[in-house]
Amino acid sequence: MTETMHETSLTVNGIPLKATVPARRLLSDCLRHDLGLTGTHVGCEHGVCGACTVLIDGVPMRSCLLLAVSMDGSAITTVEGLSGPDGALSPVQQGFAECHGLQCGFCTPGFLTTITAGLEDNPDPTPDEARELIGGNLCRCTGYQNIVAAVLRAAEITREGAGDSPGNSRCTPGPASSTMSGEAAL
């Protein structure tokens, strides 16, 4: 028995694309295997870790929980689409680089997309708001302090419009919140 295939139209990182996939194909697998965009990582495959987060019409969503065919007509931004057309780092990517917000890098694409959307909603977060923003993403390497600092630095870069001034880095995450709940101390 052959599996029925479905043509799906997606705009990925601003480029209109078509993928022919089975109805059961996850968006994460479509991006990685069918479209060759391997920056989207698959960690837990249950939507818990956030490594597979992409932006769907500007909203962060777990691509391991979405069927590719259900995204027909959607605009998807992966980590590959965050940099400028000239390859310049986005403010969030620059913040991560300046503040050492990554170690092994496996979770980084999910953090970058999540933070990009979060800073659209709140361009001037407090340290507690930065912690809340990243609360749905897991990292097994860092203590989250540098990621929080990277969020704050990205907001600062965006406000200043100084995406090309790495010498002005102020990478301090602020005091830890005593009101934050959850397993990981962000």
C-alpha cells in the first residue's frame, strides 16, 4: 500500500516553497529532511524542550507538534531566516554572541526564534520578564544567566539600532527572581 502524498505550500524564510509530504509528516521533519533546513533541531519530540521552535506567522510554535500539511499557506521563519539578507546577525543572534548565551548550541535555534518573537511583543523587558520569556525552553549546558543577559542585550541593541557595535556589550542578567517557579532556576 502506498502512502498518499500532499503538496503543501509554505513560505519559509521569505521564500515560497512547495513540499510533497505524507499527511503524518511533522513540520520539523519537513523542514529538516524535505527542505534541507537543518537549523531546526529536534530534542524531546514532545514539545517540551523548545529546541524545534520556529515562527509561524510570527508566533513561536513547536514544529515537532505540527503536521506539515496543516501549515499550508503559512509563513515560517526558522533560525536560518533570522539573519539579514547580507548575512548580518540579528540583534538576538548578536546578543547571544556577545553575552556567550550558548554552549553546545543544540537548544540555541529554539531560544533565538522564541526571543525574536518575544522582543517583538516586549522590546524592553526587565530581567524577570526576560526569564519568563525563555521559561518554555530548556538548556542542559548553561545556567541560563547568559541567555537572560543575551535577551537584555538584544533588546538594547534593537533600541539603539546599533547592531554593528559589539564593543558596547553590557551583558548582565540582573538579580535572580524569587517569584519564578519551575524546575530550572532561571
